[in-house]
Amino acid sequence: MKKVLAICGSTRIQSANLGVIRCVEQMLSNEVELEMYNELSLLPHFNPDLDKGEAPEIVERFRNKIRSADGVLICTPEYVFSLPGVLKNAIEWCVSTTIFSEKPTALITASASGSAAHESLQLVMKTIYADARSETQLLIQGAKGKVTNEGRITDAATAEQLKNLASAFVKQLNE
């Protein structure tokens, strides 16, 4: 089974984004082993001075989880027309490495609007050479009305789009 590290850009306990990740996990339960990264809010603020040589231990653990995963799934909301600070901070800790280079990556933005955050996420991940293909990217606008916190998709079109993304991601992981 392929190993996927899931990173939720929302730190809320009852998050639509966590619900989306749960839905993808259910869809792929027979094909991938999904691990949730639960220490996003514990990562220290990015500081290039702390990234000379060996980074702080929690950062090294985060990097190693990415490094050992066959793929990464990022699902995030949009906060004030941008990425949540904790997610951007986590990605910044990866810039000085090549751990995302050519790494199969699925990008989902689930928010009220989400378009600005989705564009930002695409740009950031392209900059660090993550292999995020058009078929493994999805913008879910009006997410709270389409996804329950338990991971049930209540909108048929969104369910189909998520199914297509999941299928494309598995195909990418097995290439």
C-alpha cells in the first residue's frame, strides 16, 4: 500500500477541510495508508537562522514524514484571501530542502470562496517542485454547505469531483 501524508491547513477540530480529508481517506482505504499530520500548529515560526544545519527536532520529524510518504494530500481553507499562516509556515520549513521535488501531491482548497488561497497554494507548491497535476487539484467553494465534519459530501457534483481527484491521485502514486 502506498503511504500518503495528509496535511490539513485548518487547525479547527470541526473543520470542513478535515471532513474532506476523511472523505478521501474513506474513498482510498483499500489503496493507500493515510496518515494525518497533527502537529501543524506546533511547528515554530519559520526562521532561516534556525534552518542552518539541522532544523529544530519537530521540523525534522515533519520533513521526515514528507520524505517517507509516497505522496502528500494538502487540504486547506482560505483565511483573508490567503493560505492559513500555519500551513504557509510549514511549507516554508521545506523550502531549503528537496523533499517536495517530484513528490506526488494532491491540493484541495475547501472554503467559502477559496480561489485566492488555491492560487497561492498552487504557486507555492510549484515553486518547491511538488508534482501537483491539474487532475489532482480541486477548489471546493461553499465548502460548509457541501461537506460535513464527518467527511460526508452532501453535494453530488463535489462528490464526483473528489472521486475523480482521488482516482487520479492513486494513479499518480502508482506510476
